Amino acid sequence: MPKETQNSEELLEALPETIAALFQGAQTSNATHKRRVNTLCKLFIEATKVTKTQVSQREGVQGSVQVLTGEKAFNRAFWSILRHVLNVKRGIVAADRVLRFVGAFIGALMISEDITNEEYNEDQTPRDRFLQRLVARIIIGCTAKDKTPRFRCTQLLSELLRQIPSLEDETYNKIKSSLLERCTDREWTIRAISCIGLGVLARVEASEDQSAIKSLEDRQVITVLEELCQHDVHNQVRVAALPGMALPLNPTSLVILLSRCRDIDASVRKMAFRLLSQIQARALSVSQRSTAVRNGLGDRDPQVRAEATKLIYRWAIGCSAVDQFHPDTSKSAKTRVQASAKVDLDEFLDLFDLWDGEVAEEALRALIYKRPDLMDEVNLNHPDYWSAFSPSKAILARVFTEIVAATTQQSDSSREMGLSSILSVDSGFSNRTRGAIFSVLETSQGVPFDGLKYTDSLPTLTLQAFNIQGLFNLLVQTVNILNSQQLHSLPSVPGVAREDLEEQLEDCVFSLNNLLKMTTVLLDTLGADEMGRRKVKTLIEDMITQPCLPESHLQEAITLQLKLSDDTTQFVKSTIEPILQEVLEEKYQPIGIGSRTYFRRDSIEGLTKTVDKSDAQLNQGANKGTDNEKAMVTYRQLCVTNISLEIIEWTPTESNTLHLLQRYLIKPALAVYVAYPRAAEDLKHQIFDAALKCLALIAISSRDLALNALGFCIRGAMGAIPSRHAERVLQCVFDIIMTHPSMGMLEFGELIKEAPSHIAGRPFLADVLIKSLQAEDQGVQATAAIGISKLMLCKIWLSKELLEALVLLYLLPDTSENHTLRQCLSYFFPSFCYSNRDNQKMFSEVITGAFIKLCSVYGELQPEAQDSSIDTQLLPQLDRAMSILLEYSDPTHLANGTKQEGRDEGIHLLLAGEILEKINILLGEGGKDDPAFCSVEPLCRALNRLRLPAEINTKILHQLLTTISGIMNGSKHGNKSISKQLALFQRKLRNLLDISDRGSENEMKLVRKTATGSPRHAPVRKRKRGGTSSSEDQSSRRPRSRKEARIRIIEESDPREMGRITDRESSRERSQPLLPSMSARPIANPEKSRARLRSTLQGSESDNTGSAGSTKASRHKKRRIFA
């Protein structure tokens, strides 16, 4: 035998052992896979070279053929070992390593250069044949009945797709069909592992020419992944489907990926943010970026917040010069470069809409806590920072100042301990910001933020005052230019477009607001700068008097002025008294212009000549004294007064100032419709609302002035003012009564002197509230409901009529579009009923009346619904409404602190009596003509939903049973459902009565034994036949049986039923057999029955022998039975 042939035979004989040894080593560690893959590839190449030539035995074929003996031997050995792995259950790490090793081997074999098509003249190479045969066997296993081989075969297919660079069309289609079929498997593990393979196919299809995708069949893989990542019931399936669906990015997949950021499972949300970090920030729109940051930093899971922080950091790195790396750059090298990269914070903030809430500043805070070294280059105390000002610089300066101020409040020794207090609810940070900071600190790789390091970078108060003054001057100049172009129709300023001026105005307004907030923080951090405090105080006082300061900035400016003032008295002198002085001057010395202080004032230093010229022009036009100018001045004064009244607490010594405000500012403003007839309507509405709010605030601060304010509001609530202000008037009324509860008991005559005699002696509150609830305006109804809810929860005003009206408003279809009203009452009813037993009892007393009225509305709307004139969905759902009402009146839902010990009052038992009375009335004569007759059947069903107490009053039970008997005997309704529900409730009450009677009898026996002093086990003395005890009254004894109890109940309710019950019970006793269990059904086979009876008797005799063997046998029998 030739030496080469001998080596080939030895190679083929050693194949099983060699491959088994490679597989054995591959399951221990992934580190040796690369070496073993190379060894297995060389073994495959050597095996494919072993062939054998033999004479062809096929018919019609002459000559010799070449047999691929080595290739066949390798295939048999490889599959014989692999099939053992495919039967290993999920969770075994060794099996996962082996399948990963097989995938790596196939991938390396497909790209091997030792086997090429040039060496073989056939259409397929050995590796192609090997892959086809392997895939064919695996696909058969994907349809196995057992879930274990199905899972392993699907896992191996997904692993092959990850490793193989290219496939033939036939093999590709087979794998695709098999994976699509496994996506609908009943096991979630198989669906999840199939999504991994489909993700590879989806990326291949997406990388092809999109114009070639013409039918839905070509997008089948992507469509399936989109459905799975959104609607699959298991979270791991959604996690596995997300990468294949989202990458590469397209408009449809981006929308789905953003929606998964709000998934119910944290792992899905975490994966969604991880995939978003692989997308460039500019690929998303501004709204999409804001939504992602808002959802991520506001997530309740810390790991999701950490992923959102990484997303923000990745976007920030994209704003630096090191965003692009060479493909061969390692991951560690990228991390080191990114950690030291300088980020353009202005460009980063431009990624978000700065005017859209707090998204931009929350993202900036998360970034600063992730990389504190980014703030090393920020120096707010240097004038160069403020030279080229922008909104992004303003928000950066404010956020940086807030973080430094919050961290420097803690000493070095207690900084770590005080971190939770810095980020507490009262620290000023939002929930999303606190969550992001905690998540960053938990997973941060750098050092925590050191606020003391950056204290010198904060600006002084003097520099801050000059910055505010320069920005406000630019704001005034821009406003004057825009007004001059609008009023005098001047051409546009050369080189400056009107759109640019409007954009500059918006930037100035936004930046000024941030600087005012920043100054408030600086006062706490740098409060020792007295010169700066005086400069800021003078500047703020002058800014408030300027009409160019936006109304939205008044709150910040006045709050800052209060912080700069020494006490409340000084604040009132600098804010309120100038307004009073101007008002009194206008009253006793009227001038043409509306106001000297709040319309024009040139006290701010540094105003340009352009501003002075525009003021002169406005002064010339103001001599005409138009109503609009006067109204604007009044509105400005009211705004300043309202904010001042909200932020300070007035003392009784300052009531004189409040009296002057009410007399000379607010009352004339309430007459704005008469005082300024030619003013704009919108301006007059704003003045009237501001005056009403100011009136209520003064009434809250001073009880002496509250009576006049309440009288004016009552006139307005009864229709004396325009209807558009009714909602504001109601708010004022409720605020005054909540502050001064005793005023809710006043009568009309005490508030309104000219009140008519027929209402002068009535309490005003009930009429005002009922009129408000009956209003057509949804806002007025909602405001009235909110106010009534507050009054009832505080027990200031309790009324069954109003409570019933609220129940009707909650259930009637007319208020289906009033979402504010429905939401308010959805919170009020549980809070009111479950907080106190008396409240729940009051609610149960109005249930029946409110439900009857609701059914009357249903009876009126039902014919219209049948004629299709209205939508059937607008009809009230009676059974659902009753279920809601019974749920609120359930005494088991009371709060633990309100549950009273002792006997239950039986709220539902009293409610049952009211329901039965209504049913008796409706089923009586003329009841069918009542519109509420449709409520009978829901009321009968509600009886069996009542939760009756365990300890019950027998007198009430007898009354209820009497009422039910009267209804069932006296009415001829002919409705079987009503009769059935009443019979069920009657049976329930009788069972309760039997339990109560048995309990009372046992108690009497126990009391009798205790009184006579008889021992516990003393023999009972037999009573003589036919005799009675002298101490017992035969007429007052309790019934001994259920039959006797039922007879006694019927005697008390209806004597005519006595005979029928007695005859029925006696006939039942005569027909009752001796063995009820055997006569329960007819005997089909008497012989089998007798044999079964004999075996049962024999078994019982053997069990009663008491021997040890029988006991053991019986135990053995039990074990066999349970086995």
C-alpha cells in the first residue's frame, strides 16, 4: 500500500476523535476559539483532498468516477458530534460556546484562501457543499416538536448569518423562510433568537439599492421586526428585535425606535437609548432630540437614566473635533481621546430648542456632572465671555451658577453626606435633573463636581448689573425700532431686516430672563458684595417701571427685588407705594398722559439717543390721552400689584395700604368697560381679570376688606358682569371662603344691601353654586366642581343636594367632553368617600335619587338613539354607573384610620332599603309610565352587589324581607330577570337571618350556663315529654330549624303564605328517601352498583381492623393513587 494512501486512511480514522477533542476544548473558554478554528479549517482542507477512484455502477455511465470519501467522512464526523449539542437545554453556557465556535468555523471556512473555485471544475466547492448540507439538516431541526432542538437549531442559524459574509440565493431564501416561521413560535426564547438572525438579514436588505425593493414581500423581514419590537408580549423578544429594525436608520424605524423609549419594560428602554447613541444627533430633528432627552432623564429606572446620559455625552462629543476616528482605532484609544476632547457647549445647546421648557438645561446639567472638566474653560467673571452674547451663553451661565451655588453650600467634610440634601425636592432641581445626576454619580468614571474650584469663575454682582443693563438697553432699542417702523411706516433700516430684529428681540427676552434668575442665585452665593447689591436694586426698580420689560419677566424681577430688600416694609415702599402715588396723582391732578412712572422714564443710565428720540415721539402722541394708553398703564400697575401680593405675607399694620389699593386702583379698574370705552376689547378683558385677581388677593390678606370683595363677586356670579369673567369670579369666591370659612354662612342681605326681599334671608352660597353648576360654559362648570370639592373635603360646606348634583354631572353624557370636570370628580369621590365614614354615609344617601334621575335621562334619550338621531355611545351605561356608585359607598374601602371598632353601621343595608322602596314605587300602579322605569332592572341587580355586614340588625332584616315579599306578591311586571334578582336577594337575607338567629341562640346558652354556674362538661338535664320550663316562655322561644324560622318570617309578613310553605315542606319531607346520596340519580347498571357497594363495604371493614399491615397497605394505596 502506498504511503500517501496509508496516511489518508489514518486521517479519516482519526477524524471523529480529532473533531471531538476540538469541540471539547471549545466549550471551556472563548479565548481558544481562534486557534481551534484554524486547526479545524486545516483538517477540513486535508480531508477534502482525500478521494477514491472507482468504476461507475450506474446504468448508462461508463468509466470511472471520483468518490469524495474524505469530505463525506468529515461531514459524518462533524454532524455526529454537533447533533449532541443541539439537544442541550437553554442556559447551558458550554453549549452556547460550542455553537459560537461552529459559527466562527463556518465563517473562517467561507473566507479561506486555500480552497478556491479554480482548484475544482465543479460548480460548487467543498465548503459550499458542506454549508448546504449543514443548513439543510439544521432547518429540519427548526421544525422539531421539542422546543430544545428548535431553539438550538434557530440559534445556530442566527450565528451562521452573523459570521458568513455571503450566501447563495437558494440557501439565503431557505434560512429566511425558516427564521420567519420561528418568529411566530410559541416559545419566547425561540422568537428572540430568531430576531437576531432576522436583524442580520434586515441590514443586508437595507444596504441594497432601495429602488430594487418594489413589493411588500421584499420588506417582509423589516415589517416582521417592526411588529415584534412593538407588540410582542415578552420584553426579551422586543429587545432582540430592536437592533435589526433600527439599524441602518430610516424615517419609519426612527419613529418606532423613539416610541420604544417609553416602553413598559426597562430593558427595552435601555436598548432603545443604546441604539440612539449610535445615531448622529443631526440625523434627528429638534423635537425628536428633545423628546429623547425628556424621556430618558425622566425615567424611573437608574440604568435607563445612565444610558440617556451616555446618549447626551455622545452627542456632545459629536460637537467636538474628534468625532471621526480611523476604522482601525481601538475602543480604548477612542475612549481616551474622547475623555480629553474639548466640547463646543454653544453648539451642543443649539441641538435643542432653548425655548422649549427645561430640556436644554437638563441635558447640560447631565453633561456637566458627567464631565466636570468641561467647565474649566468657562470664566463668567471675564468680560470677554459677555462680549458676544447669545441665548446659549445665557443658559450656560445660569446652569453653571446654579450647580456651583448648590455644591458650595456644603462644607468639605460633609459634602458627601449632604449630596442627598443638595438634590432634595426643595433644592430647585427638577425630577428629571435629580434622577440624571444620581445616575451619573452612580456610574461615573470621573471625579464628582467640585463647586469650590469654580467659585472664582462666577461674576460679581456689579458685573452682573452691567450685563443686565446692557442687555435691557438693547431690548429697549430693538422695541423702539420695531414700533417706529410699525407706527410711522418707515422703510426698513439699511442692512437690518425686520426678521433679524424680531429674532434679536426674542434672544434678548430669553437671555434677560436667564440673567434675572442667575442674579437671584448669585445673591445667595456672593451676598457680601454690598456695592453690587445696591447697583442691582436700583437697576431692577427702574426696569419694573419700563413698559418694554415683558410681562413674563415681572415675576423674576419682583422676586429679585424682594430678596434685595431688607424687609417687607421696605419692599412695599419700593414697589406698591409708587403705584399708589401715581394713581392718586392721576385722580386729583389728571394729565393727558396715562402715567409718569410706568409709561416713560429715563432713569436708566446708558440709554442711547435713539431711545430718547423714540420717547419724545411717544410723548407727543401721548398728549392725546387715548384710552389704550391709559388702559395699558392700568394693566401694568395691576400686574405688578398682583405679583407683589402673591409673594409677600401682609401684616395687620399694613392694612391701610391694602385699603388704598382696593379703593383707588382696583375699583376703578373693575369699571374698565365704562372708563375706557374706546380701548381694545382684549385689553379691557385682561384688565378686568387682573383686577379680580388682585381683589381676591387683598381679601385673602385682610379679613376687613374681604366682605366688600365677596359682595362684588356675588353680584358678578349672579350675572352682573360679562359672562366671560364668570370663571374668574368663581375662583375669587372660593378663595375667599376657603380663607375665611365663616363667610360661607352669610345671607344675601348681609352682602348685598339692594338684594330683593325674597332672597335676602337665604344663604348665598347654595344659590351661587347651583347656578354655576347649571351654566352652559364648561369652564364655569369645572371651576364650580373644583371649588365645591375643596369645600366638602375641608368640611366647610356639606350639602346632599350639591353632592347629588356632582354625581349627576359625573355620569351624564352632557359632560363627556368636559375633561377637567371629569378628572376633578374622579379624584374627589374616592377622597371624599374613603376618608370618613360620615362622608360615605352621606354619599350612599344620594345614590338612589341620583340614579333615578340618571335613568330618567336615559329613558328620554333612548327613543332618539333608536331613531339614530343621536349616537348610542352618548347613552349612560346604567350598570356601569351603579357599579361605580356602589364601589364608592363600599365601607371596606375606608382608610385604616377611619374604621371604627365595634358593630358595623351597615351602609349598604340602609341603601338596600332605599332601593327596595324605589323598586316598589316603580313597580306599582302607574310606574310603567315613569321615565325612570328603566332603572328597575339595574336596581334589582345592584341589590346582589351590596356588601352586607356580618353583624346585622334582625329588625332591619325583617323589614327588608317584608318589603321584598310585598313586591313579589303585589306587582305583576312579568319580567323574569327582576323576579330572579329579587329572589336571590331574598335568599341572601334569609341566610343572614339564620346565621344571626343561631348566633343569638348560642350566646343565650352560654349566658344561661354562666348564670347557673354549671360546669363546662356537666350533663344536660332531659326535659319531660310534653312539659315546658317555667322560666321559658313558649311564645318567645327562638326557632329550632330553618323551616320554623322561615314559617315565622312569613307569618309576620304575609299570613297567606303560611299554608303554602307548610304544604311544600311537608310534601318534600314525605318524598325524601332514606338514602339521598344513592337516589340522587337513576342506577344505569344495578349489578355494577351492587358490586361497587360490596367492594366499598369490604374496604371499610379492612380499614377498620386496626392492624399494622392494613395501615401500611392503605398508605401504599394512597401513594399509588397520587402517583
